[in-house]
Amino acid sequence: MRREALEELLGEGMSQAEISRSLGLSRGRISQLLAGGPPPERLFWGDDDITVAIGGKLEAGKAQPGRVVALEDFGTFAELSELLQALQLDATHEVIPASGMVQLNRPNLVVICGPRLSPLLAQVAESDPFLRFAEDQHGWHIVDRQADEVYRSPAPVHSDVAYFGRLPRLDGRGTFLYMAGIHAPGPAGIVHYLTNELSAVYREVGLRRFSTLIESRFDPATHRVVSSRRITPLYQHDGG
């Protein structure tokens, strides 16, 4: 937070010498604060270690089915963990029950789960005034209410469209980050995008509520993301 405040002052045109005089600190200490510690965009995720809740479903065809998670979601968690470690944050994961009920009222939470697996998350996502999931005879898709556009996962191209946003907790005392693709590979595209663009996203939305769509393409042999891009604005829900 100190580093972010100093960078904001520099962005407003103050020199390090002027900041030094104003704060009563040496120029060496100002340089040390600017160079040390994690970057300001670390706060985008939270102020402590991160919990990643991953959607689960019951095994098919078994008398006593257990909970299973899509392989793509575990891959997304691994890649997200690497991104967070670079920001000096640790991440742990938990599997959301097949009922789709997840405890949203806690800090530093990221949820990776499509609305099909969790009616609770589907209802929370309905609070988004700009983007929404929908289903018709052709399958799941995402509607941009602002631009009156419909986004579907292209086929047979190896790509997906995913929703990414900061949504309100049910207790009204905070928010959580939500990732959901039209298909399972989509959230990996979000992490790929943020690996390169997190700083810019944080500068634009900070800790405010927002949502956007990320389109990504995958190598058909390895299923790894090869490209990602944002295809809608960073819609800010609070009018920012």
C-alpha cells in the first residue's frame, strides 16, 4: 500500500526529492520503498493468502459417487498459484460440493465454477448489470446487455469465452473474484490474460466491482492456452 501511494504521487508529477521532503524521509528510503515488496496490484487478489473454490460434481455411473473436478480446473488452479506466488501470496484450494453451495462470506476468495454447477453462483452473477449467463437450445452462452451482443464458444475452433468479475458477497460486507467459462477451459484463459495484464486491470478497476469477458485459444494437442484477449470493456458496476 505504501508503494502504491508513492507511485501515485510520482504519477501526479512529484519527484522523489519532493516526496522525500514532504514525508520527512531520505531519498534513499523512498527509493527503497519503491523497489521493495510486492507490486501494488497484489491487492487485487486480497491482503492475505487466497482460497480458491473449484466447482465439483458427482461421479457418473457409480452407486456411491464421489466428488470430481474437471482436469482443466485443476490446471487453472496450478497456473493461478504460480501467478499468486510471484506476488508473494500462497493459495489453497477446496472443492465445492455437488449441491453448488459455497461459503462466499469470507475474504480473499476466488471461485472457479460455472453457473450450471452452482445455482447459488448463478443467482449471485445475476446481480451483474452488464453481463449474464444464459442457456437456450444451442447451449450455454454469455449475453452482453450493454452492447446487445451474444458470445458463444466457437466450434470447432479450440477456444472459449469466460466471464471474470468481482461480485458481492451475500452478507454485503465484501466481494469475491469469480471465473467461469462457457466450457471448462475458459478460466485458464483468464489466468493467462492476467499474467500479462494484471497491473493494467488493477489500475483501471482497483478493488471495485467489475466484470468482463476473456476469449482464449488453446493448443489442441496440449490443451494449454496460447493466446488470450479481453473482448468487452471492464464494466464497473459501481459507476466508476
